[in-house]
Amino acid sequence: MRCFVLYQVTGEDVEPVSFESSETEYNAFKMEAPTAEILLKDLQIAFPLGSNFHFSFQNEFGVYIDLLTPDAAVPLLANSTIIARATPLLSTPLYVCDGQECKVHVTEWEATEAKIKSCTQKTNNYKDEKEEAAKQDRKWRTQSADCTRKDASHASKSMSSPANNLEDRHSIENSKSEDRGSRGFLRKQTVQAYDFAKGMSTDEAKKLAAETAKKAKRWGGSLLSSLNATINTAKGATRIETLRIGDTDVSVSRTISESPTKQLQLVQTSQNGDNMIAKRALVQSEEDERKNSFELGIYRSVKHINLIPLIDYGEIRSCQVESLFLFPYFDRGNLWNAIAAAKTSSSPLWPFNQRVALHLFHGICSGVLSLHRAGYCHMALAPQSILLSASPSMGEDYLSCIPIVTNMEHCMLLGATITLHGASLDGGESGTHQNNYTAPELANPSGDTILDGQSDVWSLGCILYALAFGAELIEQLPQNADGQYESKNLQFQSESGNGVRHRNALFTQDFCDFIRDMVAYKAEERPTLLDVLEFTTELLNG
């Protein structure tokens, strides 16, 4: 396939690119590819300036997509044209593709790889010796048990009466078969426990026993079944637990997170194998039941594309009562995962430029506004509570993502009064990052607070800051002598009259002032959520 490649080489200061710029502003070259689509490795080979460059490509929407995988397909525009941005790398790339073979060119990396292989080989040798010793031990135990069974069987035959009828003999044989199966199962469990315990220190054994007892007591299982599950899990064995949530049957794949009163589990539906999330909440008091009913009412009454939908709901009422919530699973993860990945990426490009950040922020605000109009304040907004609905194959094209607001368990009614002594936000359940997005009137109250939704506006301002600059705003806000935040004196890094630059992304002065307004210390000085949504739209269209 033939194509025409237009490219620009960026310097240390990345030039702003106009989407209306003419093709005469670009460098260009022609290339041919052996396949029907252009792959990144083909373009790297054909690039006239060498292979020591990082590439991003403009797609049909005018957004530059960052490509890292050599076999990734390059976006092809009209008239078989490719528009690329080439960024020089500071060091030689780790791999340079040459046909079907990848050659390593970094000596330091080779030395590190050799050390890793050496350590891995030693570890494997140690494991092989340990497994061989365990096999010999199990072989001795199996032979001893077989001899014992043969002696017992011979004795029972010599004592049996020849007058027994055929039915009795069949009954005896069935009992022996069941007994052999039971003894074999117990012997297998004993050997597993023995092998598992051999590599465990005394302190580890005490800690494991304590955790197992807590799980058995907390979730209503017996100590023996909990211990068996712990051993199987530690040995890598598969343990399948099934649940019925409303009208949906699911099997538990793994536990994602666990607290004293709540579990989040990845489950699969029995009907078609779809991945979903099951939230299991223990009901230990009337207050727990009231909270779960309140949360269930929110999911059933407030529907919006930017709010997580409830698939099904059920309860378990046995020795302990559990409320079961079933939600869809988003394999793209949450917003904080995406920000953290961008911070640690080797790419010089920041994926959340002003347009992308405002696109995601607009969806988040729309979901929160639907809650406010239904009479609820979210109370726990943070990047960790925002999921991204899109396929991972989209790469870093976040304009295709739909943000999904979750974590409604902390919602409260608008107009409710939070007293000075009752203002703690359930810190044991909410997580460390969420506290950094809590409005000051809730985190450090000076008196009774009436919820009017402005605390959510503060949290939204902190989220927009994290999207743009990959950091938590609470760490940057200056404070006065009384410990109050002075948002008007907030200084952004390398701020100038034209705005703030973060990596290759430029954020305008209006964007920065917008964040300052949302995180004003006094709630009445912040814009309303409706004003926030309208100004977000204005910045997007500006």
C-alpha cells in the first residue's frame, strides 16, 4: 500500500498545531507498506531521519493519538495521507524493528536482563529441588497408606460370614468404595496442608490463622471451610463461589477489595459469561439496613448516561444478612488509574490536554447534576470514583470515553444539616485519596453545615486540576495563618499570561481561573453546578 506522510518534528518547546494549517507547513515523504494497513514499525523503518523518534498521529477527529506498540495501525486520513508528530528521544530506543526481528541496542539493559535470568534460573532450581523432595515424601506416605488399607481389607474379608447374601456384599463393597474415596480426599488435603505449612514461618502461621478466623466469623463460614479456602488460594488452586443476585446467577472470579463490612468482587454471569462487579455489604444493624436501602433507592430512581447503572439487587439472609449489588464491569479502570499511567509513561505527550480534560469533565458534571436535581449530594467525588467506559483498544483517545460516576453509598439529601460532631466522612471506608477532594466545610467544619451541593463543586474543581496537571490540588493550595485555603493566591507551575503548559499541553488563563473559582474557600463564592456546566461548554466551544 502506498501513502503520503506529512510530519512535523517538535523541539524542546512544543509548537502549537493548528488544525486548519496548510500542508505546506509540514515535511513529507512517500512510503510503501507490504500490508493493507500502515503499521508503526513500517513507518519507523521508512522515516528519513532515523529511528530515534517517538511518534503520535492525527486521527479523523483531529486528535493526536500516541502509539507505542510496533504492530499498532497508523490512522490513515483522506487521499491516503498520514499526519504525524515526531518527538526526538533523549536516548537510543530499546528496540529497533528490522523486518520480523527485534534487536536490543542498550548494553545496560542487556546486563540487567542477564542478572534477571540468572536469578530466575536459581529460583527455578530451588523450586525443582523442593518439589522433588515433596514428591518423595508424598510417595512414602501413599505407599504406607496403601499397605494399611490392604491389611484392613484382608482382615475384613477373613471375618466375613459366607452366609451373607448378594445384596449385603454389594452394600459392603459400596461402603468400602466410599470410605476409600473419603480417605483419599482427606489424605490429599493433609498432604496439601503439610506442603503449604513446610514453607511457612511461625509468625506467618499465626497471622494466617488470625485472618482466617476473622473471615470465618465475619462472613458466616465455618473455620474449617475458611482454612481450606485459604490454603487453596495460597497454593493457586481454583475456588469457585456462586451467588444469586436478584434474578442473575453469577460465579465469583476474584475479590478486588475488602473492608470489615464490604467486599467488591469480579464475577461472571452464568448465562453468557459477562464480567460484572458484585458489591457485598454486611447488614449488622438497623442503621446498615437503612443506608443500603437509601443507596438502592438512588440507583433505582436516578438514571443518567454518566451514572453507573444497577443491573440487579438481592439479599442473603442466613446466619448473617448481606445486601448484594450487581454493576457492569469497566475494564478501562477509573480516572485515577489513567492519570497515574500518564504520569509514569515515557511519552513526552500529556493525553489530557484542555479539550480532552473538558470533555471528560463535562460528562462528570452532567452525571452529578442529575443527582442534584433528584435531591442528592454525592459527598465523595474523586478520580477514583469515576470509571471510564471505553474499550482499551482505543489507546489514549480519551475523547471516545464516557465518564461514569460511581460510589453512591456516601450520598446525602440536599438540605440536610451536618452537625459539628457528625461531620466525619466515614474515613475507614472512603479511602485515602478521597479525603484530598473533600470540601473544607466538611473536612474541617467550624459549625453546622447545610448541604446545598457546593461541596461537590469543590471536589469537581480538584478533579479538573488532577486531569490537567496529574497532581492533587490540596498539595498546591496556600493557607493563611488560620489554616484556611487561599484559592485566589493559587499559583500554577510555569504560569504566564498565555496560561500554563504541562508537557506538550497548553491550558489557557480562563481554564486556570475556572479552577480557582470552583475551589474558593467559602462555599457561597463558588459557582453553582449549573454555572460550572455552562462554562465548561463555553470553554469547549471557544
